[in-house]
Amino acid sequence: MIGYTMVGTNDLRKAEAFYDPLMVELGLERCFSDEVMFSWGRKTDDDVPRFMVGLPFDGEVASVGNGNMTAFRSEQAGLVDRLYALALKNGGSSEGEPGLRPQYGPGFYAAYVRDPDGNKLAFVCYDAKIDDQEK
């Protein structure tokens, strides 16, 4: 259903330093880059949605929409923990520490961050097991 998601940035190099380690940890590869944007996904599999970060095409300042969020799915809670730590290490800010969110379903484990431009991201595991939560 999703082909790609794109978020805006006002500093492409800062965004690259923030997102590259996250995408590596997620097992995604750089698919495209030029002087205005980057994308990650799987070069040989167009069925994997791509995630893109770029300067706004209209030349205006990138702004964040209230209520917008991109969620990256993980098979293990431990990966959620690692992604959250990487995001904070590379210039992100916390919007919710890793943990179970039973209001969204049994085993729903998530962490929430904002990138350096303020775009909100979630790292989620839908069926976390207690032993998954090892760092």
C-alpha cells in the first residue's frame, strides 16, 4: 500500500547523520541520494516501502505537521531499544521512552522520538516478548 514516505529537513547533512545509523540498524540500504534528498529501502525490492528525507521542493523552510508520524516496525523489542538510543545519540529528542503500551494491544512495545527537524518517529514491535527486551 505505501510506496514511500518523505519527511522534510532544513539541514540535509544533519538529517543524513541522524538517519543513516537508524536505517543500517533496520537493515535498510541507501537507495538514492543527490544534493536535495536521500532514500532508504531495498534496492532490489520495490515492494519494500522507501523512506525519504529531503529539502522542500518549493524552497521554503521545512515545517512539521502536528499529528504526523512515521512508524518503523521491528520484530523484537530489543531493536526498538537500540533504535531509540541511536536516535538520541545522533541528535534526536525523546517523545516517549521504550516500553509496553498495552492500550494499543498486548505485546505492543514502542518508543517515540523527534528527528533534529522535529519530525516524529515511532519504533514499534507488535508482539514483544519479555525476553525480547534485552538491550
